[in-house]
Amino acid sequence: MADRMLQFVSIEQHQPDKRVVAERKLDFDEIYRHFDVSQAETQSSRCSQCGVPFCQVHCPLQNNIPDWLKLTAEGRLQEAYEVSAATNNFPEICGRICPQDRLCEGNCVIEKGFDSVTIGAVERFITDNAWEQGWVKPIRPARERDASIGIVGAGPGGLAAAEQMRRLGYQVHVYDRYDRVGGLMIYGIPGFKLEKDIVLRRHALLAEGAINFHLGKGIGAEDSDTEIAFSTLRERHDAILLATGVYKSRALGGPGSGVGGLVKALDFLTASNRRSLGDSVPAFDSGELNAAGRNVVVIGGGDTAMDCVRTAVRQGAKSVKCLYRRDRANMPGSLREVKNAEEEGVEFVWLAAPEAFLGDDTVTGVRAVRMKLGLPDASGRQSVDPVEQSGFTLEADLVIKALGFDPEPLPTLWNQPELEVSRWGTLKVGHVSFMTSLPGVFAAGDIVRGASLVVWAIRDGRDAAAQMHQWLDARPALAVAAE
């Protein structure tokens, strides 16, 4: 079947069809249609099976992409699923929300004139098909261990670690302050990129595999009805993993920054997602977190900003503009998402930054200034400087701040001053061990590396689980339970 590969010279790249704009703007369903078996096999056959697969090199999970593409092209779909699932706990989620244009597909070695292999869509197809065929099974460890693991945070990093530890037979307990599993995958990422039943389906599978979830339970300094003291958590479990993520929105100052109508991106997205899930959301019903009929300005250029502008469109905003201080080539968000947003009527105001917010009680406009790109700064990105006398005003009665996220001060919130943090407020861990300054307490994901991608959180969760197992396995008191 080797002749099925290297078909990029005769078969054009084809992404899954997108729903027409007029239709998809009216709901929060995913915009991409699904490959059928024939389409997945055909697109997989375009892989060149190169000697040094840069798609795999640039995947944070080091997924065996050429292998499962070849298996898919040959119609060996169950094997393709098993290879994909061996390195990724949630391939159907990564296939939907990973910025493939910056990772695997963006580094495909096929010459650009032939276009890269459609990796993300095939990855999604493989696992969606596996669910339909009944190949995705709950965890059944070969043996049970007495050791108990506590994981704080039910986002992608915490869930990946939970699954890895449960496969090794540990008794796993996951704590989360929210009422559903998934973290930003359920409340931050809109349904048009990731429909919520995909996440809820994973939750049910993990629970069936005897992972214990304690929802609506945050961690604090003292025990209460809604919080568990961190000290209690340490007494209860043999090892702890902190995978809380980062949720503190970065502030945006300047004249008028205290007027009404300026909202945080996560508040806006959470309200929208809760509404889609059928929850009662008073702040949405009152209009505070609802873009319907309003002139919306979103400030920022990352993936969260893209989620906000496209959500505002679906809520029926009168106009939606995205204000970003750099140009299209230098924005951190996925260019594929920018294209989708532009198709849906979003206007991008490049090389512009806010100076002040107009209005007495409620915002009526954003006064902005044009920016110009300068020399590269310490990070390698071009610096930005204001252009003199270039001010202009954008009409706005809802401004959404999507400037990124910082960590909460966990040592203070949990009364754990010995829990060391970096100068950015992220938790300090051993470079290899993932252990914090507290023995037996590990950390992974955004709370260590800062706000990042779901795929990096999964990678960190898997790596931290391996280090936790190594540390626990070296303690003779935590012997494996008799079979």
C-alpha cells in the first residue's frame, strides 16, 4: 500500500468545507464540516513520509503524525486511532482548536506551491470515527495502587495527568471550582470552535474509568462549604498536582478606564458559553455581557480576541472591530481564525492602540492612536511606537479587553508562603521534576509556563504525571496493592 502515499503531486490540498457565512453567523455550532472516510484517506495520502517529519518535530506532543496519516490512507483506521491516542489524550480536541497553521501544518516539508497536508482535520476525523465505532474505551488499569493523587484543576493539563496516573493504577481525585469539567475548553473556547459535547463526552469516559471528580470545590486557606484548605488536600493525598491555569485578566488603564461597558474577555466568553449550555446568566440577560445590537471593540490580537469578536458577531452585534497594536504578520493569534473572522464581518484595525475611553457613565467610544513598527525588542518581535498626531476615535458601547492572563497569587490565597513563585507569579518547579518548592506537590501547564496553548498543557500534564509516578514509585511505603 506504499503507493498510496506521496500523492501531493497529483491531489490538491482540501480542508473540510466550511458552513456558509450567512448560516454559521446565526449559531454557535462548529463551522467546519467533517471528512468522510474517503476524504480522510485521500488527504492523508498526500503525506510525503519524509525522513525528518517537521510536522512531528513542531508538535508539542511529538505526535506520530506521518504514521497515523499512512495508516489512515491505507484504511487501517483503528490502528490510526491507537497510534494517535498513544501520544495525545484528547486528539479530537487538538484537531479542532490547535493552531495547525503555526505548528504541524505550518512546518510541513511539502513545497508551499503544493500546500501542506491537512493534518488537523484528519486528526479530528480519526478520533471522531473511533468514538462512532466504539473503539474509545474507559481506563482499566492492569493493577491498582494504594497511593492517592489529588489534582487541582480540571482543564486540559489536569485531565491529561489524571488519565496518565489512572492508567498506572493510582487513585485519582480531581478538584475544580467550576461546576463542569474542562476549564477553558468548556467556558472559554466558543462552541463554533469546540462543541461542548466533545468535552463532556471525555468527562464521562474519565469518570467511567474511576477518576473521581469533585466539582464546585475550589482550593483556599481554610475549609468551607465551597473550598478545601490546601493543607487538608496535602493530608488527604500522597501527591498533589497543581494545574489551575491562569485566569486573572491583565488590566488596561488610561483615562476613562473605569467607565461602564468595559468588560473582561473571559467574563464575556464564560457568559456566552454558559448561556449556550442552558445556564441562567443574569449578566447576559441584563445586557452587561451581551453584544446584541451594540458597537463592539475588542482590544487584543491573540486567540482569545478572535474568540471574542466571532462570539460578538453571533450575538448580533451592530458592528465588531478588533483593535491591535501590531500588524497582521505580527499578531499572536491564528491567521486562520483571522480569515474566518473577516469572512464573518469583523473589521481589523491594525497598528492601533487605545489611548482613552470616552463616556460619562458608560463607554461611548475608544480614542486610539496609530502605531508604527520599530526595531526588534529583546523577544525578537518588532517594537511598536505611537505615530504623533495620529489620534482617531472608534464608536463603541461595549469594549472587551483581551490582553491575556496572569496567575492568581496562590501562596497568598492558600496561605502557603513557602510555595515559591517566579517574578511573573507563575509557580517555580524543577526543570525536569515538575516538583514545586513543597515536597510531593507538583505543578504543570499555564500556572508554570504562563498562558499558552491547550496542546502545551496536555504535554505538561503528561510529563508531570511521569515525574509524579517516578517520585511515588521510589517510596517503599507506597507499595503496589496486592492483586
